Amino acid sequence: MAQAELDEDDLMMCVSGLGSAQKIDDGEQIYVPGEECLACLNDLQRYLRRDSPKEMAAHIKLGKWSVAKTHLLPMLISQAHDQKLVFNVLKLLVKLTMPVGHEQFSEDMRDVDEKGKKKKGQNPLAVVGRNLQGAIDTHREAFSACTKGVRVIMRILVDPLRQSVVGGAESDDDNVFIELVLTLFRNLMHTPPPDAALPDAMEALAFKRTLDAHARLLAVLESEAVFDLVLYISQLLTDSAATRSWNLTLLEVLYCIISFTDPDEVVHAAKAAKRPSLQPARQRASASAAGEGEAPARPQQPQSRIALHLEREKASRNARDIASTVRHSNFGGAFECLTGFGSRMIVGKVAEGAGGDARGQAQHGQRHKSMAAKQPVLEERVHVAVGTSRATLLLEFARQMLRGPFGALMLTVRKDLHDAQFGSTNGNARRVLAADYVYFCAVSAWFCDMHRALEDQRLASSSAGSFDVTHVAISCELPCWQMALRLAREHIEGHNWLKLGVVVRFLRSLVQVVDKMATRGDKEARRIAHALFQNVFYEGEYMTLLAQVHKAYEPHLMGVSFLRDTIELVHVSLRNLESYCKDQGGIVLQRRRAKNKKRKATAAAEAAAVVAALEGAPGADSEEVAEAAAAAAATTAA
């Protein structure tokens, strides 16, 4: 439905027909649905279904009117007993919070017109994409502010879960309701996929704000036992075909929970939160009595010469900015620009006839404008530190997942991915998308790193014991290795560098876990590790693939994490290859090509010398010279 075709008056009548909030005797407000509430819900769903994918006018309008905050969530709280009404409200909420597709507002469509020329001015599709994302963020903030709405959804979900486990005539409807609720939680927790491009310098601040809002929403969902719901449903995936159909949705939910976090950072932050404070008890008591006052200052450490030099440089730069004739404001003629490397630069208005450094800098920027696309990708500008509360939450959730639900989930997902590769439709294979392989690699890599960090912490505290791989054994089996190697080759051939980075991270985590099995595991774990390395190293393409992955690094397309993962992958692989060769009696898998080339060059030179000697010798037979020349040519060709 295009913008010109959208009847805002009719849409407003549908919204107003939902109902209104009214006060009762004790002063509390309760939402009272209108007489045509169900019909208005169906009309709103019809508007959203018919909305134009290039304008999304109805979605944006409902977001500006805050329909979820003013109507849908209050109606859900007051009318929780009406199952039909609740089901339609959840369907509308799912449509309103559906994430923006990257292919819907792609970069090519925004920058190029029908004739292939670059568009001038503000791109319409870019504006639509930002407005639509703003509407979705408005609905998410409504859930963050209304924890009672999430609590009502969890309470309504109890009976369908019980019926789904027991089975019966109504289990199909209950399974549909459970899948609808999981989809809603997936939409609320949605983050960019693992292979999404990092935002540029101009979008870094907005991206950090989005991650902060995502962290607040996760805290609300965890307080209402949504994480426990994910743990419980993950254990039910192997019970029946109906519950197994939720595995791909749960995989996305699991990634949204752990996205943009580093397992090592989570473990260290959670460990730091458990350390007792070194502040004296008297100072703690005085600080608590002061209330919101400032905490006692720590003793200052002597600054180094580099720190003093940086402070003097900053002071001189601030003095130069203060002495400037322009103000840093929206209307003062000065602008604060973010460079491609993440630094800030104050740019003033250059008047006509004014020379100096300002004009030279402007001309220099125009001259090197074409190099902006080849500036290195800086991942630090979008990094958000994990707080102690979120780190503790994630660590406890990861430990509970590793005790069984993670294995059950990844087993069903791996089976569906393997079946979809060969065109099968068994189980949930017919619903597998290309992005599911990327989600599988990202989630497996994160939990393998988390398990390795937890095991390192346990082994460091006690000298006795061995590395236990039971909790992540599903992700370390040979089919996962084969799938990762196949995906890496496909992405290298297709130049899909961002997807390749996710697969390389998965390979690196696999190699490190199996390396721990070979060095710190028990006898059975070491045998399995050697068998895995034997199967992997037996294929000569593995070492060639490592070289191709290392050469595929592009600073302006990939972050530094790709290079770090590649270096760790190559290092651990070469170390285990050396150990494997020693265990097999000093065998050599490949010969050096340089020596072969030297031998061929030496043989060719000797044959040429023989031909020259025969030609220079008196009385030499022409047939002998011809035979020697043919032999020399054959040696050179070989």
C-alpha cells in the first residue's frame, strides 16, 4: 500500500476502535476494549499485509502513534482471559516488530537509480529504512517499559506448553501459539546477523545506542524467565516432530542473546564481579552514608612522560578550538566530523577568498574522497563493554545451556542442515535458509570458546583433572568439520568475505577445542582428537585452504578479528600437524616445491650444456645433436 493510497483517517479509526484506558474506583487504569475490537485488529493486520514493501507507510504510522504502548500491551494485560483476542494481539505485535530485511533496503537500491547513475540528495529508500527501524525500536522500548506485559505472555504460555508435552487433540493449536510467542521474542531480541557489515564512523554512535537498548531489553526478558523458557524448550526438541520444528527459531533466539559479546570478556567480567572489594570497611560505610555522593578518590599514580605529552597536546588543541571564530553547533558554521578511522575533526566554514590550511584541507579531502571505501574497518568503534550484571547473567545462562540443552538444539539443527544440503525435506530441512548455516557457525563458535574458557578456569584452579569435551561434543564431530570446510571453500570462491569470517571463527574454535583434547584430555579424548586430526590432515586441501584464507584478508572489508582468527587457526593447525607427523614416525605430507624447481632447473642446465658440447665438438653426428636437443626440451618441459 503506497503512501498516496494509505487512508490515514481510516487507519486512525481502526486504532481508536480498539478501545481506551479508563479509571476505576481505586484510581487504577484498566484498558477496556471496544465493541468492534476484534474486527479492528483484523483490519490492522490487513493494512500491514497490504503495505508497500518500498514505503511501509502503515508500519511507520503505527510506530509514530505508539500503538503497542497505548493499546496492544494494555489490552493484553487486561484481557488475558480471552484467548482469541490474545492470539490476534500477538499476531499484530509480531508483524509490527518484524526486523527490517537487509535485502529490502539494500545499498545498491539506495545509491543507484534506474540508469545506473548515483543518486543526488537524500535517498528515499534510506529515509524509509530509518523511519521503519525507528518505529520498530519504539515498539521494543514499549516492552522494555512494560514488564507486566511480558509476565502476562509467560503466564499464558504455561498451559500450551503443558498440552504440547502431553499431546492431544488441541496440541496443534498450542504448538502454533508457542511458535508465535517464540517469533515475538525473536523479533524483540533481534540484532544484526553474524555476517552483517559493521557500521561506518557516522553510524557507530547510533549502533552503540541500539546495543545498549538491546541489553536493557534482555535484562527485562531475563527477569521474566524468558531465558528459562529457551532452556526448557531446547530440551524438548528431540521429543516430537512438532517441537523439533522450533529449532531454527531457537537458534536465532540463542544468537540474539549472545550476539556482540566475547566469551573470554564475559568470563573475566563475571569473575571480577565476584571478587571482594579491597576498600576498607570504614570508607565503604562513609560512601554508603553519603548516598549519591562521590566515592573516595583513589591515590593518583605518577603519570608517564607519554601521558603528560598527550595532556599538553589536548590542552593546546582545546585552546585552539576556543580561540576559533566559529561555534560548534547546528547553526554556528562549525561541524564535528567523524573520519574513517573513528577520530573527530572540527571543520569550519571556508569563506570566499580565504586561504590557509582550511581550504587546503577541504581540497585534500575532495582529492582523496575515492579512497574512503578502502579505509580499514575498525571494530573498536562499535565495541560495547559487557557490564558485570550482564556478564553474570550470560555466564549462568551459558553454563545451563552447556549442561544439555545446547547439545539437543545443535544436534537437530545439524541434522536439518545436512539434509537440506542434499535436497531432503525430512524434519525441518525444507525450512532451512542460507543464513541458518551462518547462525549455526556463529553460535557453535561462541559456545565452544565459552566452554574452553570455563575448562581453562577449572583446570587452573585444580592441577588434577582433564579437559572435558562432553558439553560441546556435538559441534566438534567430523560432520561439523566437513560442513565448515565446505562453506569456507564456497565463500572463498564466491567472494563472500563476511560469511567467510564467521566460518573461519568456527574453524578456529574447533581446532582449539580439539587441541585441548589432545593436550589436556584423558586417554579416550586424546584418541578421538588424533582421529579427528588424521581425517582432517589426510585431505591435502586443508593446508591449501589455510593459505587461501590467509590471502583472502582485505583490511577495508574485514575486521582485525578475521586476521586474528586466521593466525590462531594456522598456528594451532601447524602445531598439531607437527605433533601428528611425529606420532606417525616422522612422515611428510607434502614436499617443498622450491626444491623440485631447483632440481628441474639444474637438469635443464646440464642437458643444455651437453647439447652445446656436442655442437662444438669436431666431427659430431647431427643425429646425436638432435637427440640431445630433444632430451633437453623434454627435461625443460617436465
